[in-house]
Amino acid sequence: MTGTPGTVLITGTTSGVGLNATKALVNLGWKVITANRSPQRAAGAADSLGIPKDRLHHVLMDLGDLDNVRAAVAQLSDPIDALVCNAAVYKPKLKQPERSPQGYEISMATNHFGHFLLVQLLLDRLKASSHPSKRVVILGTVTANSKELGGKIPIPAPADLGDLSGFEAGFQAPIAMASGKAFKPGKAYKDSKLCNMITTQELHRRLHQETGLTFSSLYPGCVADTPLFRNTPKAFQTIFPWFQKNITGGYVSQALAGERVAQVVADPDFAESGVHWSWGNRQKKDGRQFSQELSDKATDPETARRVWELSMKLVGA
């Protein structure tokens, strides 16, 4: 991997893929701004991997609180060449929706709205960068892409934003789903990740040609033991990694997933905009990335236009 080092902001680096992407990018010479609810935890996690402190800048940012996102960005003085939207919450055991300070269901608030606002707030800095490969990279998931087997699993239901009537109505209680239908916590996560991939496609359509920014999403493989699953049943946390390692062959370590994120940020081979990069569900020795086809739900221009416009309204951008 080659490329010119720069400064990247990564959300969600206290563990898992984000932490390992931080290490991989620092190893490539990049400076990393970490954005987390606990900068202290982020610093401790980085120390545990031996990441040099002088290559890091830890900032407080709670993506579930739009006011906090604004305050965090306002305090940033660093130039930024790339942005990685990695942080996510997944709370499949909730019986009732948890709400953000703005009153939005927490999965959509954190995973989509917080990152959507963050991108809007950082666009001018990213456009001003002279870096040869200034990029916005958004983490997607196989479970929100119905072109892949993992996206067709009806437990609790496939990702589907419906007619976006939940967004249209303001997405306040009692509404907790983009479609306006009954709350399903696992599906709320999938829907938020579908919004992430839709956002990437719409950013590319609206801004790539004008700005020269590269907008891409990726699925680094199945990181079955990531702390993202800490709120799942204990049996799932044991069985799922075993199943991915021994049955599907889809398992990817947190370290390898982090290296793949770093590739999409830093490697000239990933300079194409509007691509959803994937290493697929079947990991092979020396397997290479490919451009994964996304579902119609993720690529339909009219749906993307409405998601964009409604999201702009809901985040107050």
C-alpha cells in the first residue's frame, strides 16, 4: 500500500474496527483524530495497541446528540483530508425505542443522522484539502444489502425504509422507524446502515464532480467478535463467531478489518468514487476487494434524494 499520509478523522475508535483502523493508518504515517463519547477510553485503547500518542488527537463527540456533534466540530482546528464514519450502536434487545436528546430513535440518530450531520459540517474543510486522495469513507454492512445473502435474512426483517413516512412525519415519538411502522430494534440498525450506504451514493452524485472528493462505502468482511455485538444475547456472542469461522468461512479479525478500512482511506487503488468496496462473505487467502453491487433500495436516485432532503431537515443542516 502506498499513498501520501494526511490527517483523518475516525468515529468510534475505543474498540473493534475503528481502533484497528486507527493503528493501521498511523502505521502508514497518518495523523488520526479520534471522535468518541469518551476520549479517555479512546486514549487507553490506543495505548493498549502501542499507538504513538503524538500521532493522535482525541476529541469528545457523541454522534447520538446533534448539538454535541456541532460543538465538537466547532472546536476542531486541525485540517482534515479524510473522514471515516465508523461508529455504530446496535441494541437488538430493546423492547421500546431509546431516544436521542433530539427525540430520534437511537440507532438512526447515531448511525445515520450523527454521521450525516458530521459530513455536512466537515465538507468545507475536506474540499479545502490539497491531499491527492481526499476521501469520505462510510462503513456499510452486508445485512443492509439485499443483493447479498446476508441482506435477505428476515430476522427480524430485511432493511427497508418503506415510503419514508416516519421521516416525513418528523421521526418523533411514537415514531421510531423510517417507514413509520412498528419498532423492531434489529431492523432499526439495518435501516440506519442502509441510510449510510444511500448517503454515500448521494454524496457521490451531488458532490464528487464538483469537489474532487472520493465518496465510498465498504464491507470489510464479517467481524463476528466485534464489540458492536456486546448488546446481543451471550449465546449469540459465542455461537456467531464460531459459525462464521467454521461454517461460512466469512470470519475476519478486527485487525484485518481495520487494515481494510485503512486501505480504502489511503491506497490509490481505492480512488474511485461511488463504489461500495467489499471482500465478501467468503474469505480466501490473498483475497482482493471488489466493487459490490448494491440493492435497488440503496441505489435508487429518487429514494436517495428524499433521504438526503429529509435528513437535512431532521438534522437542521
